[in-house]
Amino acid sequence: MSRSSSGPSDSTSSSPSLDRSALIYMLLLAVQFGLQPILTRRFTPPDITRSTVVLIQELVKGLLALSMMQITGSTKSALNGKSQ
């Protein structure tokens, strides 16, 4: 078996870069990831069921994500698995 010289390693194109909005969303996600445990400890009473808090947090995050997708118009393509 011989190898052709036109393999992926011979490509002269540069690697794909992230656009500005992707970097902003990743920054916001990092801030949310860092602040969520601090805010949860600060604003929830100690006798509350932790699983309820986690469930509500995840539901709110899901609703926020769906509403942001609805605002940007990417809901249908995201749910169908297609890129825009």
C-alpha cells in the first residue's frame, strides 16, 4: 500500500480560529461556572435540600439557553443538529 502525498498533513490552510462572539460566550460561561457555587452558598439556607437547588439551577440554565437561542434565531437548527 502506498501513501499519496496529498494527505491532511500536507494542507497549507491555517487552523480554524474562534470568532469574537464564541470567546465572549466562553468567558461568560467561565464567570458563571466560578460564581455559581459562591452565590449558592451565600443565598440558600443551610437546611434546604441540595438536590432541589441543583435541579432548579439546571432548569433555569436550560430555559435561559433556549431563550437565547430563540432570540438569535438558532433554535430550529440546533434542535435539528444542523449548523447555520
